[in-house]
Amino acid sequence: MDTFTNTVGQPPAAYLTDWRLALGRTHLRSGRSVKAAAAAVGFGSAEAFSRSFGRKHGYPPSRETFKSKCSAVSKNQCDCRH
């Protein structure tokens, strides 16, 4: 494990969590629900995914779904309040 941590810069479990959160973020941006994204990347529940996502990014994963829905709409037309 020391070799992995020295090479990658974080322990294997932290690396795996970051990878899963990044993949989950991609799922959210493609329009999947928080629950579907959580299941797709291997979290036991949407709540566990939401907690980890919030710790990593500083905002809830539901905000990513708003961003993706508004990306095609100009800012003055968006009423998502994100």
C-alpha cells in the first residue's frame, strides 16, 4: 500500500472513492438521477453517495443535475436557482 500511496498520492480507498465520485458526476451530468448514479458507481445508497459527494465538492449532487439541465439554456432563461 505504501507504494500505491507514494505513486498515486493517496491511499487506495480514497483513490477508489474519488474515482467513483467522478464517474457518478458524469452520470449526473448525463441526466441520470442521484439514485441511479449512486447505484451505477457502487454506492450502497443515494444517501451515502450524497454525503461523499457533498464532502468532496461542497454542494449536493442534485445541483449537478440542475447544471446539466440548464447547460443548453441561456442564463437569463434558467430558473433552477443554482
